Amino acid sequence: MPLEEKGSGCNSFVYYATNDPAGPWTELPLVTPTQITASKVVRKLFTGDLNAPVRAYPPFPGAEKEYLRAQIARIVASTTLCPKGKYGLDEEDPKKVVPTEEYKPLPADAMLDPSNWLTYGMGILGIGRTTHPPVEEEEEEDDGPKKEKPVLEAETGPLAPISGDEWSLMLSPHMGAGCHVAIARSMRWPGAYTAMVMKEDKAANLYIGYGHDMLMEPFTQQPPPPICGEPDDVTEQTDTPLADENAVVLDAAKKALAEAVAAEAEAEE
């Protein structure tokens, strides 16, 4: 599965990591669809060493920096929210988000309704991308059988309303001022918050957590593949007697000798 180019999909942004804000920062690599799909079936705590191996089963294709980048892609796609009406879709490119002209913020009380919260970006498909890769159309012969096109997973476009089961909404006073802050807390990704001051048209998305989503059941590692069964019994064959083996060689030698004698006789004549 080809990865999404820089500036699009799961690679829309570049991320940096550090253990000390005052120390050096390391740019994380682009994330691949294989790494995203693999991160969904393993569960490892981060050590802080970007080059540390991710020892898990199934094997993860990369080190801790690739695992971190895959988890960031999943968190960003699921928890980056915006208020309804602030952005719209581009007429030429329906997958592109553009600001709405003459936007008027909603009242703070309206943000208690989940339908007024929208996800900013596209959702991640099961293949590890936000969009399906382009498919080259093959020319079908008139007499040949027609190939059935595979059923693809429906893409989740940007500005989709959130689910009330996955988010907890509340209003909080804004440092003693007259306006309120609308806060959305993710139940799927513990530690992900979105805060909006509707009166001032300000918003912030924040995540502080272990980099893992909430599971409905305890995590169970996938079992290894089944052990190969016993091979079929080998049928032994009877060896050819030595006299029969020598007979084949003897016949070939006699034939070659007869041909040599005949050729010598012709030469003497």
C-alpha cells in the first residue's frame, strides 16, 4: 500500500519529539499505511528512546519513532475538532477544508450538542490511509470475462460530526470572566481535550496521555500462526537390482562399440 505524500492525509504535518523541551528535537519520519495498521494490533509503552526496538507480536515494521508517529497520526485524526460552521469544504476539492466567510460563533450552550462539534480532518481507513490509492483502469476484452471490482471501505470525509458516545461535553467558566469555555473530552483516547471559547472564537486541541486508545475489553495479544501439521508418510520404493542397472550401461557400451567398429571398417575400405 503506497504511503500518502508529504502534505496530504496522515502526512499532512511534520512532527518533532524530544525528552526535554530545552534540548534537541528530532523530526519524526513519514508514516506508512503498514505502520498504522500494525500499531492497531500491538500495545507497547513508550520508553523515550526513539531508536528502541518495538518488541511485539505481530512484529512492528520500525523502531519506537515509527511507532510514535503512527500513534500520533491516529490520535490527530480522531481528536482534532472544530466548531460547526467555522470551516467548509472546497468546491473544487471536497476533501480540502477552507475557512467559512462571515462565520459567526455559536453560543456556548450550543456546544453541549455533539452535532456542533466536527472532526477537522478525514478518518483513517482500515488500510492505514485517509483515502484509497488511485486504481489504474484495465482495458477489458469484449470476449474475455469481466473482472468484478472489489468493494472498498467508504471514506470518512472531513468535518464529520462526532459521536456522543465517544466524547464527554461540558462548559467551564473562563477565568472568572463572563464567557464560558466549551470542553470536549475524548472517551476513546483518554487525555485528548478540545477547548473552545466561542465568544472570542478561540480553540485549542491538547493531548496528554500514554498514546493508547481505550479498549472495551482487556488487550489480548494475537496468537502465533498454527503449527504446521505432520507431513504425509513417505512411500519407500524398491531399489533396482544391480544386474538391471548394469544391463543398461552394458547395452549402451555395446552399441557404441559396434558403431565404432563399423566406422573403422568403412574407413579401411
